[in-house]
Amino acid sequence: MDQAPEILRAEDAPLPEELRRRLAERLEAGGVVALPTETVYGVGVRADRDAPIARLSRLKGGPRPFTWHVGSNEPLAAFGELRPLALRLAERYWPGPLTLVLHGVPPGLERVAQGGWTGLRRPAHRATEGLLGALPFPVVMTSANPPGGRPATTVEEVIASLDGEVDLLLDGGPARIAEASAVLRLGPGHFELLRAGLFSLDDLRGTAGLRIGFVCTGNTCRSPMAEGLARAALRRRLGLGTPGATAADEAVFGFELVSMGVLASTGSPPAQHAVETMGERGVDIAAHRTRPATLERVRELDRVYCLARGHLDALRERLPPGSAGHLQLLDPEGADVSDPIGGSLEDYRRCAEQILTAVEVRATEWA
């Protein structure tokens, strides 16, 4: 095309219905539309048709990753792996300058996925966000600039750099941040900052992961077994392989697991039957040493799972009013995990099986 693009003007506010309709019609027809975000201006097309994607590729100098831009957090439901981590990140940083590259290819995004991974972002410009949320088809965008050029942060820069390439341009004013979004690859075995932005890797880990505690009485059998089984279940869900690797691997995803006892001393070894029972399941807790459930430690955790009602009540009595919302029983059905202390190896095996059943349910909330 060789004519100047049509320009529509909008505030950083929900779009008037007439403007939304015109933008939607142009995208539906396969047009290239420039849209404002809080970072830079983007050029977008519908993602589920060959011709618009081919046109966007030519504009950018060849095939390249394009990011699915969404108007809500609901599209995250299309990704099954590590969805709880993605949801925690989205709840904290979306709408905003964070692009998530997730493992999976939702229907309609096959043309833009790269090796089974799909990038998506929810921009923090209300006009663009509202348009994206109202469309019946997915839209992908890339920065508004030719290959090797600087991303445009104003309408004037879009026109200067992409003259004749854009059909319709939504003027939403200068980009507030004027800096590209951070890009995080999140999937089994992957927590990688692909492009730096306003958020550090530590920020993202602290949001995505959880600090999880397990509490029993003396911290010699039930809670260390729960910690060990939980670590193994979490590692499987994170794609980290065998449970024998170090806890530092879970920390890559922002997770910390710890066990404690409401009446525990400091530094005692675990019960021998607990060590044997866990060894039968490929989980090594021999190096565990007991620690008391101090108020300071309990309060800094995100989730605290008590093995029995007595432990839950004891912690609630110690904590200030209104600060015990992160405490719950490990068993989702509210049952106590039986105490095997002083019992036979078979008693410990039954206890471990009860713990494992509860942990497998809880792990779906973690990762």
C-alpha cells in the first residue's frame, strides 16, 4: 500500500464503541493495525490467518516470534503446564510490561508459536486492552519499527518508520514507559529472563514461587516426610527430574520448602523409620535436622500446612489476630495425619501414604 494510514485517536481509557468496531473490522479483514501500549507502539494482525501473518513477517524482514496480546488473564487457561506460576505472575504484573513465553500452543496460535512455545502479554493501555478483550479472534503484535530500527513510542515515530505499511493507527498518546517489556520463558525446566525490563529475575521468582512450610510436633517424622514428598512432587511438576537433586533447583522457580515442629528442639536427626520409609520412595531425608516453628519463620511463609488439627490450633493461638490466613491442614479433606512416632516401620509407611495423597492434591496449587 502507498497511502497514509487512517488515524483514530483515543485516550488511555475504554474505547468508544464506534472506534472499537472500526479497529475490529480492519483486523478481521486481515489489515495491519498500529496500537498503543504502555511500553512502545505495536503493529498487530489477527493470528489465525496465513495472509496477515505473512504480511507482518514481511514488514519485520522475515519470520520471527510474534506475541499474542490479550485483554484479560483468561487466556492463561489455555496453558496447562505451570499454570499456577503464570497466574501468580499475571495477577501481580498484568496488565503491564511483562511478556510470558509459555510452553504450549493454543488453537489459532499455530502460525506464531516457536518450537512449541507461545509468547503472550496483557498491555496496560486501556484502549488497546479493551479492544483485545472484545475480539473473537487472537491478535499478535510486534514492536512498531522496521528490522533493526528503534521501537516507536509515538504516533509520529510509527508513521516515520512504517510509512505505507500500516492500514490503521490508533493514536493513544506517547508511550508512558517507552521501554520494551521484560520477557520471561516459563515452562517445565525453564525459568529464564530472555529480555531484561523493569522487573529483575529475583522479583519474578519471588512472585511465581511459594515459600511453603510443613508443621508437626517434634519435626522428626511427619513434617520432614511431608517436606520430602512435597519436594519430589514439586520437582516433577517443575520438570526438574529426580528428587535427589538440590533444593537450589526449586529456588530457580522461586520455591522454598521447610519443615518445623511446634514442640521441636533444634538440630536432632529424623526418626530412623522415617528415613527408611522415604528411602523406599527415592526420597532422602537423612540430612534433615529438626527446627522449631518460630513465629517469625511461620509469618514469613506463603503457605503453612499443619499435619494435624492440634498443630494448626497451636500456631493460631500464637499468631496475632488476622495473621493466620496462610495456615491450613495438609489434608484437603481436613483429616489429621496419624502420628507414627514409636510405631513400626509399617506404621510409618501408612503415614507416608496418607501424606503423599494429600501432597499430590496440594501440589496442583503450587505448580
